[in-house]
Amino acid sequence: MNDSHLMLAPEPAAETLAAPTGAAAVARGVARLFARNDIWVMPEVSLRNSRRADLMGLDPKGQLVIVEIKTARSDLLGDNKWTEYLDYCDRFYWALPPGFDAGLLEKAHFLPERCGLIIADAYDAEIVRSAATHALAPARRKTETARLARVAMRRLTAITDPGFTIPLE
């Protein structure tokens, strides 16, 4: 059989092979860690309180997980809205890049008894402190899970049919 009619995929450009940096790198590392543990996340999910979770997903038990990524000390210390995410998840994690002063998250303001801590780079991540589970009310979980599923389906439609106009989230 002659393969001369087959087209080979072009070589990817060098920049597409490079690892992401900053928050995108941390997000990728967290997503890889969670995927190995059957927790599936999606980036940049709008919540009903007009906030946007850096990562939001579901674990195998149907619990909602939110991850807030910080790559700059000033961003972490200046963030006074993060507690508004707690009403939309069963577990909340902070995710930081290697070398970030994680000791800042031990302060009472950051609720270390409730919030987990993940250190991540573009290739992997490690849970340094597990997040405590604060179960959402069943009606809230059902509503937020359905919203998350619809956002995922809308994004998948945009990927599989880029010519289709989809309303914003």
C-alpha cells in the first residue's frame, strides 16, 4: 500500500511546545494533579455572585472544588474578596508557584483550618495542606453543579464548532 497520499501534521511551532508561565503554569500543574485523582477542573468559571474562580471542578463524590491561584505577594495580600468563593464550593484551595512564601497563608485571615494549599508548576503539583470539607446545602450543590456542566458544554461547543456564536457565560 502506498502512503504517499497521506498528509503529515506540521511540526508545532517552538512557542507552542514551551510550558506556560505564571498563573497558567500553576493552573496546568493543579489540573494534572487533580486529574490523577479523578477531580476534573475548568479554568475561569464565573460564579453567580459576579466573582470568577480560577479553577472550579468536581471530585468523584460530586463535591465542588474551587482553587484560587496567586503568583504575586501583592495580589494575595490585596485580595479581600476570596471568602466570597466559599459559598460555592465544598472545598477551597490556594495554589501557589514554587518559591512563593506559603507562610503568608498561615495567618488567621486566610482560614488555614479550612483552606487547602497546593504548590504547583507547569508540570505537576503537590497538596501541602488538605482542604477541610464544608458541605454545601444539597440544593446549592445541585444548582452549581448544573451551572458548571452547562459552562463546560458551552465551551466544548465553541471548541468543536468555532463558527457557532455562543452567548457569554
